[in-house]
Amino acid sequence: MNSTTPVPAIVPVSRWIWPGILIAGPASVIVACIITAFFVVQHPDGLVASDYYKQGKAINAQLAQLGRAEALGLSTLKMTTTDQAVLITFPDSPLRDRIDVVLAHPVDPDLDIRATVLPNSAGVYEIALQKKLTERRRVIVTDAPVRSWRVESLLIPKRS
């Protein structure tokens, strides 16, 4: 008995390479779109403000306050730090009014130091500290309670 088993025809691999390459491009784009959509939904853009107009007006008001401080000779602010206090003077102005001072924490607004102070007899404003400052602070000084001018500076405590 002579039985022959039919041999299946062998299809060359090169016949399937080109369709695979052509499908891989659009498939990878679809996967990238799905990943991008996931990140967009999980992390919304925080740069766009819903009240951008009000924020712009507030920035313009702050710039006007900075200009008024410069016109009054208050743009030069001298600060000295000790372990217990921050001392502020205005060398170019004989200011004797009450001021509001904010020592803004760089990360946590709950750790901001806010004070309304009057000058001592030498014209020095002293802000008492509960503990020594270890991080830099943005200092914002305005006249209390009117807030017609504003001075800003950066306080970098000395490392000991």
C-alpha cells in the first residue's frame, strides 16, 4: 500500500510581514492616544483659571500699589533677623504708621506669619517669632488698614 499524505502548502513568512508592519503604525498611535487620554483625565490642567479676569485686575492693583510705594520712598526695605524677631526699617522714608507684614511660607500657606505692627521709637518695626526661621520667606508689607501701597522682598535667613 502506497499511501501518500498530502503535504500542506507552506506559505512564506514574507507574505505576512508587510501587512503586520502596516498595521503596527496605526495600532501604536491608537495605544498612544488612549494613554494620553488617561493622563489628561487624571491630571487636569491647573494653569487655566476660571476667574482669570479677576486675577488680572488683582495683579494690576498690586502693580499700582508697588508704584505708590516707590513714589513714597518706601521701595527700599531693610530686614534683619534674629532668633526671636524680624526687624524691618525703611531707610529712605520716615514712616511712622502701622503696617501689615506677611512672611509667606514657600509651600504651606498655613505656616505664613502675619502681623500688624507699629514702629518703636527708633522707627524699627519688630515682628516677634515663635521659632527661628529656617526657610526663606517672601515678605509683603502694606500700610494698615488702607493697603494703598505695597513692598515685597525676599528674606533668606542665615544658616548657623
